[in-house]
Amino acid sequence: MRRHFRAVALVALGFAVPAGFAADPQKASLQVVTQQFQQSTALLIASAQGFFAKMNEVEQNGKIDELAFKRKEINGGDIDLIQILTPAELKILTDSMSAISQYSVDLASLAAGSSLKTFGTNMQTFSKNMKQVGTDLGSANVPATSVLKNKDFPGAVSVIVTGIGAIAALIEGRKAQALVRKEIRDQDAAISKLLEKIATITEEAYLRQQAQDSARKRNLLIEYNKQIHGSNAFVPWLIAQQLEASRAQIAALAGSDPTKAIQAMEKAHQAMVGYVAAGKGSADIGQLLAAASGYTAAAQASQTAAQCKQ
């Protein structure tokens, strides 16, 4: 009765439970987790793309503000050259998150009863995707001064590719599933490390934008207090309009940091790895469901804040 109730509850929450899964609460729960990972990652990548895409604009506008308040000439060409993240780097970040999320979904399928052969095929796809990330990192579109290279992103990706190869080798060698599960757990530190690097890059971008917004507000206040003593009353009014816009920008920024969603993604992925590594009969589905739900909540919050900021 309790198992049936869980399946009914999952449907009530809006998640599709395929025919036949309702009789197996574990499979029904894993199906929900799969949907949560897919939906949450789509939301996270959408908000992260918008956030990362603004990085260059934030830096450029910050330079314009600096020159303007110092009453120095502005060269549009020089401003355009200020670039923190190239389109190629943005693609690398989002492709990495997408590949890792799909790997989590593949793990859910394995836990739900998918064959090792199918999982091995999925590992080949995961390896191909991460190798492409490595290739993109080495392209001419990613400068030597790239924040990704400074964070040793290439090294982290290389370790993941090696780890995937170790898992695939066990599957190809038809080793026992217990050995495969152990290798999945042992190799997962590299994936957590890469997600931590992405979260660090995101947090630094957020703090940089926060500092720029605060500096703009501070400079506007200084300029306003200077201009109110002048003869032209229209100038202080214009500055006041900019100050109001600056305050609104700061308020909107407060909840738009996708870092927490990336950290929630890492936590949910680790819970999935722990569930798979424990093996059937020993795993706690409750912990996995809680982590996946936390990921969904964080991704939704990040997306909502990003839309309000636009």
C-alpha cells in the first residue's frame, strides 16, 4: 500500500510514471529523478548562458563608467576589446554541464535495470562529448589567458576522460557489475572537481558583476551630490534616474547567481553515484530524491531570477 502511494504521489507532483513502473516504486522514483535532472539542467544551462553572456558587457560598462566619472575620453574600439569570456568558452562551460547531467541520467537508467551493455554504449557517448570539450579547450578560440585554462579546466577534463575509459574497460571485459559500480564511485571525484571549477568561475563572475554594480551606484551618488550645487537642475535629475536604475539592477542581481544551482547539481550527481555504487537492496532512494528535488528547486530559482533581471 505504501509503495503504491509513493507512485501515486509522483504522478500528483506532475511527473510521468510509465506504465509498469507504478508496480515498482524504485523504478518509478528513478524515472522521476531522470526527469528532474533533464528539466533542471535545461533551466540551469539557460540561466547560466544568459549570465555568462553578460560578463563581457558588465566589464565593458564598468570601464565606460570608470572613464566617464574620471572625465576621460572613451575609445569605443578599446572598450570592445575587453572580453572576459569568449563564445567558445561559454560553449565549453555549458557543454560540460550538459554532458555530466546526461551521465547522471545514464546512471539512473543503470540503477533502474538497464543492461551494462547499454550503459557501456552511453559511456562511449559521454567520452566522446568530454573529448570534444577537451578539443575545444585546445582550439585557437580559447586564448592562453583564458579563465578556463587558469583554473586548469583542461586537466580536469582529461582526468574525466581517463576515468570514463577505466569504466568502459571493465564493461568491455565483462567484469562483475559490483566492480563497475566501484569504479564509477572511484572515478567520480574528477567529475565533482570539474563541477566545482564551473561553480568557482560562476561565483567569481557574479562577484565581479556585483562589484561593478556597487561601484556604479557609489559613483552616481558622488556625482549627484556634486551636481545638485550646479545651476542646471536637469543634470541631477538625469543622474537620479540612473541611480534608480542602478538600485534596481543590484536588486535583480541578488538572486540571479547560478552558482547555487551548479552546487545543487553536483550534490544531486554525487547522490546518484552513491545510490548506484551501493547496489540494489542497499541504496537509499530517499536521499537521492531529496538531492534531485533540491537541484530542481535551485535551478528553478536561478531561472526565475534571471528572467526578472532581463
